[in-house]
Amino acid sequence: MLRVGGTVACSMACRNLVSPNMALRFRMPLQKLHPLSRAIHHRYNASANPPRPPHRSAARHFTSMSRLPMRPPKPPPRGHGGWRYQQHRNFWMLRLASRLLKLRYILLGSAVGGGYTAKKTYDEWKDMLPDMSEYNWVIPDFVWEMSEQIDLDKLTKMLPELEEIAKLLPEFPDFDKIGENFTFLKSILSTGVSVVSEEASGLRLLLADAPGDPTVKSATETPVSSTPEASDKHFKKSSDKEKVDQLQEELLRTQMKYQRMLERLEKENKDLRKVVLQKDEKGIHQRKVKKSLIDMYSEVLDILSDFDSNYNTQDHLPRVVVVGDQSAGKTSVLEMIAQARIFPRGSGEMMTRSPVKVTLSEGPHHVAMFKDSSREFDLGKEEDLAALRHEIELRMRKSVKEGQTVSPETISLNVKGPGIQRMVLVDLPGVISTVTAGMASDTKETIFSISKNYMQNPNAIILCIQDGSVDAERSIVTDLVSQMDPQGKRTIFVLTKVDLAEKNLASPNRIQQIVEGKLFPMKALGYFAVVTGKGSAGESIDSIKDYEEDFFQNSRLLRDGMLKAHQVTTKNLSLAVSDCFWKMVRESVEQQADAFKASRFNLETEWKNNYPRLRELDRNELFEKAKNEILDEVISLSQVTPKHWEAILLKKLWERVSTHVIENIYLPAAQTMNSGTFNTTVDIKLKQWTDKQLPHKALEVAWETLQEEFARFMAEYKGKDQDDIFDKLKEAVKDESIKRHKWNERSMDSLRVIQHNALEDRSITDKPQWDAAIEFMEETLHARLKDTDCVINDMVGPDWKQRWLSWKNRSPEQHIRNETKNELERLLKLHEDHTAYLANDEVTTVRKNLEGRGVEVDPVLIKDTWHQLYRRHFLQKALQHCNLCRRGFYYYQRHFVDSELECNDVVLFWRIQRMLLITANTLRQQLTNTEVRRLEKNVKEVLEDFGEDTEKKAHLITGRRVQLAEDLKKVREIQEKLEVFIEALHKEK
């Protein structure tokens, strides 16, 4: 029977072992069965109708019951059903065997499935790997040809030595990767075919023998022995040397071949990148183009170039500073890096007159653009290149102040193009040793000051340019660089014009001493030798590159090992400078961001303490606020009522012309004492006045009235809680607007016609107009009479009342004039109808009368005194006549002739008054319809011009509050841009 222990038995097996049929066969009552058998029996009956396989819950229940302690049932007796028990036992063994066979199949299936899955994963990974078969052409053909001849095992043994040699080279550029490549090549060659190579053995012999080893001597120094063994040895060494020379030439040719291959690959890569970038510009990928890292960094430098803080926040952000002696080739090196002839050129004269910051970045098109301009110069077109050079020269000359030769103002230029290395370079004026004619006396000191200002930045990379065609002892810039960077931790030395140096120098080893840093006392990170052309200004960049490549390929400097391959060509120089630049940026940019963060805290603290209730408005924001206020004032000017305009114009116009009307028209005509003569004189003088003076006077009055009203509105607006920081700006805007405003000249002709027609009219239609003219005449005559009395009083001095009460005395001249006045007054009393002028005999009589009283008087003084007395006498008589003419309208209307009531003077004043009213109305219409709008337009133009002129705004909007807001804004902007740049820099890593 089945022994049930602590394990779970199969429900099917138990059902076969203990079933109701078994109980019937053994004729045993159900109560005498084992408890487990009874449980199975009940479960079997419960699931018999309909029969279905047991549920999992039943299996769990059976399992729990199987854990009960029980003993196996006793075997049945031998005579009762033994053969059936044996049959059931065999059946149970068959079932157990089938279970074991199923386990084998499961294991076998798992193994087959796992293998298939692993193969499928391997195939997927293999498909992900790039196909390198297209790059088999990179391996030279002679490698495949020599693979059957070269002993790869020996070459593998040579690689550790080459690796050690590579690691002994200078750290600039980084040759650790070269050592890794040697190790990788060694691992590849170790698995290759072993073939002996005599050439490789010769090369190994060359590397093993040091140049300074006394045991190794050249063929010319080896003594020729007479013995055959010595001759064989000498011949063997000579043949080894020839093989070594052949290997060196083969190595150089191979290197140049690889260089051409790399250049071809780079050109293809540049073209492909250009196509991709052009597609991106056309919107094929529909993605948002982000600013490049170098553009973001350049923006920060542009802001810092204009930033001047009082908190000692210095600009220590890295940039490449290009320094060198004048005509040493600084500009040419920079043009080779930028791949375009972008700078103005001259033969021996100073062309770089101010620092030029050039931001180099990669782009689809080779273009250049100034920071403050939207124009793009296509560097592939010669006319755009010429225009760019001309613009740079103009900006340089504009930045130089009068009496100076160079300027510290920086010109910012962006250059983009395929394959250009990303960096920021600053081209400085060349260092000079002597001030020549035409230069300012302090030019040398100014250039030194500008160069030191840029080089003293501890994070600036100094690109020291030295002319190789002149004696090294004549260099000035090397001493200057040594002072600023004595350890040479951020200096890169560049020797230019190496082709001329090799041709002119008797000892080429001198060039080797220069590039190894043994000739100059200065130290540097790296040394480079370049060729930047043949000296012709019309050479293209491509032709210069070809010439440079051909020169170094055929130069003995490279062939004899005086120069290393990584130390030549401007291409290697640009790669090295770019790597050094970005390394310096990554090391220092976060520290600079923290410095600006501290500066921002200081500025914000000062603002909160001094201006707690004011917004932080910088100069541009303050200008916009003042601009809105001024425009509101101009709009208020257009809301002046017509009545107000006419009243002001009428008053000012009469004040301007009244003297001319009285002195030149009325008095000369009235003193004729004849009605006909009076009218004729008046008409003639009015016509002359209208044709020549009156329209001009009227326009002057209108223009002055407009100015005064504009100033009045600005003054009234000032009292409404206006910030006094705008006073200088508003005054300048008002003056400039008035200066630019010119009255419409065509209106003068129409005004002349209107005035002439008004003065031609003599018909007074009603009594109110007559009364108004009389009132106007009386006011005018009273005013003139009052002025005349004042003049006479000043002439004769104080009267007796003033002398007694105010203790004033007359001067001798006033005493003479007083006596003359008294004498002339007696003459007027005798002749009230006297003419305006004294006769000569009357003058003589007056003078003799005065001399009889002991008063010596000049005839001119007599006439002058008579003029004022007669004027007063005439005005008094005119006022009396004016009172009589109040009742003369009736006679005037009916054309009665009465000598006492001839009121021609009233008609004259009516004509003048009517002309003034019509002129004021005409000028008011011109003001409201045209001139106010033109003034508003002028004000807007002035504001626009001032808004574009940074120096003007800085001069008109001043104060510590403005400067503090300016500094705070710039520091915030710099800090935010630096944080964005740092985040993008970390993402690029």
C-alpha cells in the first residue's frame, strides 16, 4: 500500500489506490476504512456526477489531509484478490516511469529553447554592430602585400617600446590615447600570422640605438679595417642605415597618405554635415534649433565687455587672447583658423586698432555677422568679404577717439561654417617697440595696457605669435607673455613664416630650439610651427593650406625629426587651441558663476536698503517710462481749445506788431494833419508791411506760442508726482524737437493773402464793431502815453515830491533836460498845432533862452527832448479825438464830412484789429490741424533717436539709483546665462 508521509501525494494515484470499488472487493464496511480512505471516498462520490478532474482547491484540501498521521493499510489476505493487488502495483510503477520520462522531455525542451533564444539574441546584437567592411580601404595596400613577409610576432614585441616612446613625448597634445592604440594593435597582431620582416628589424635597431650612444657611430666616423670581418661589419651597418633611411621615407609617405585620407574624410564629413544642417533649417525634421554652447558662452562675454561694477567683480572667464609683435602674422593665423580672409590688411602699417572678439562655431553656411547687426556676410563671395573687411576697418576707426591711435573698445564678430573649431578668440593690436610718425605719443603704452588687461585674466589662454623670419632677439611679446604667465600653464607658442625661416637661417637647429622652448625664457603648454601664406594679399585659404602642406611634406625640418608631426600646420594648432579652451572653460566657469552670485547678493542688498519702495528699473526701462510721459504731454497739447489758442495768439501777435503799427504807420500818417494824406500813407505802409514783415512775424508768434504751450504742459505734468530723474531728458527732448520743427512754408503765402484782404476792407458794418475799434484804440494810446511819460520822467529825473519824500536828486544831465523840457512845453502851449519837427531857428531860440538862464545845451538834446514831448502831446490830443469819435459812427455810416469827426484813425485801428483776429484764427487752424501733429511726430522721432543712442541715454539719465539698477540687471543676466551654459555643458559631457 501507499505510505503517506509529510509529502503531498498525487490525487489520481490515491484515487486509484483507495476507491469505493476496492472497498466493495474486500467486502469491508466504509466505517472500517482508513480515515484518509474515507475522505477520498466522500470526495470521489461528491465529484462523481458529472465526473471532472479535481479542482486545485481540492488538491490543496487533499494535501492538508495528507499531513495527518496515519498508518498504511494491511495487505489483503492471500486468498482474496491477490492477483488484483499485484496488477495494481505494476500499474503504479508504470505511472511513475512515465512521470520521470516527462521530466526528461521538459529538461530537453528547455535546453533547446534556451539555445535558440541565445542564438537569436546574438544575431540581434550582431545586426546592431556597424558594418566595418567599407573601411577596409583605410588599411594601406602594402600592409596586405607585406603580411606574407612581415613577422608579426617580432613586430608585436616592438610595440611596447613604441608605446613607451609615445608616453615619453610632451603632454600636449595628450598621447595617452596613442599608447592605448599601440596596446590595441599589439593585441591584434599577437593573433595574426608570424612572418619575418627585415625592415621591421632595421627599424627596431634604429629605435634601440640612442642618438647619443658612443657605441653607435655613423658610416663616415667608423674606421675602415683591413680585415675581412671588419669590412663585412662595416658593410652590414651601412646597409642597415640605408634600410633605416628607406623606412623613414616610407613612414613619412605613409603619414602624408593618411593625412590626405583624413582630409578627404573631413571634407566629406563637412559636406554631409552641411547638407544635414541645411535640411534642419528648411524644417524637414521640424525640431527646435537650440543655441550652441559657444554662442551661449559668447553672449556672456559680450555682456561682460560692457559691464563695469563697483564691487570688484572681475571677468575671469576663459577666452583665447592672440598677442604678438606688429606684422608677426597674428591676423593671418586667426584667418586660417576661421578659414576666411576677414580682416583688413596693410603692408607694414598698423591695421588692428582695437580688440576684435571672434566667436567661431559650426554652421551650415560659412557666414560672418556682427553682434549689433543682422546682416550676414557670405564668406564664400569675394564682394561680401571685401564689404566685411571694410566694415571692420570703419568700426575700428570709429572706436578710436580723436588724438589716439588705438582703442580699448571691443568689436564683436561671429563666424560660422562647416568644420570650424568652436572657440572665442580676441585679436589684439600688435605690440610695437617705437612710436612712428602719425601715431599718438602714448600708443606704445596703450597697447601694452590693453594686452596686459586681457592677459592678466588667470583663465585666459595666451596664443603667443612669433615671427620666424626675423631674429628671435628682436621679439618684444615674449617678455610680456613671460611676465603675465611665468609658468607657461596657459600659453601656446606659435612660430609663423617657417618657410622663410628655413630659407634664411643658416642653422635650422635654431628652429628646433624655438619649438622645444629652449631659445626663449618663456614657457608654454605647446609649441607649433605654421605657414600662413607666401606674403600675397590675394591668396585664398585653400591655396595657403595646400602650400603649407606641401612645404612641411618636403621640409627637412619634419624629415630630420626637428619638428614633430603634431607640431605643424594651422589645422593641428586650431584643434589643440580648441581642446585647451574647452578644458579651461570646464575648469573655471562654475567658480565664475559663484562670484557673480555673490556680486548679485551685494547689489540686491544695497538696493533694498536705499530704495525699498522703488522698482529696479534700469536705464532703458526708465527711458521707456519717460517716453510715455512725454507722449502723454504731447497728446494733451492737442486737446487745447480753439478759444484758448486764439486768445493767446491775438495777444502775442499784437505785442509783436504794435510798435511797428504805432511808430511806423499810425504816427507818421496822423501827423500829416490831412485826411487824404493820412489814408494814402496808411494804405502804402500797410501794403509794404503785409508783403514783407507781417506774415513772418505771424508765423514766429505762432511757433513761439506752440513752444510755450508745450513747455507749460510739461511743467504742469511735472507737478503730478513726477520723478525728477527725467528732467534732463525732457528738457533735451523739448529743445531738440523745437529745433527740428519747421513751420510749413506754404502756409505763409496763404496767410499773406488773407492778411492783405483783411487790411483792404474799410467798411465797418455795425456800431459794436465801431465801439470795439474805439476801445482798442484807446487801450493802445493809453499804453503808449504811459510809456512816453515813463521815458520823460527818466529823462528829467525825480520831481519835487520824490526829491522831498524819497531823498532823490537830479543829475546834471537830468537838470539840463528838465530845463529844456520846461522851455519846450512853453513853446507847445503857444503853438498847439505845431508839427512833429522843430525848425532850426526854433532850436536856436530854445538854446539861447537856456543859455540866458545859464544852461548850456546841445541841439541834439533839444530835438530828442522835443520828440518825446510832442509824442505825449499828440497822444493826448488823439485820446481826446477818440472820445469825440464815439458818436461819429452815424456820420461815418452816412459819409458826412465834418472836420471834427473825421475818424480815419478809428477805421485804421478797426482794420488792424480785424486783421489780427483773422490772422489768429488762421494760425489756430494751422496749429490744431497740422503743426501740433508735426510736433508730435518730431517728438517721437527725437525719442526714437535718443533710444538708439546709448551714450545719449547715459548722459541724460544719471544717478546712483540708475547705475545700481543697471549693474543689478547685468549681473543677474550674466549669472542666469552662465547657469544655462553650465547645464548645457554638463549635458554635453
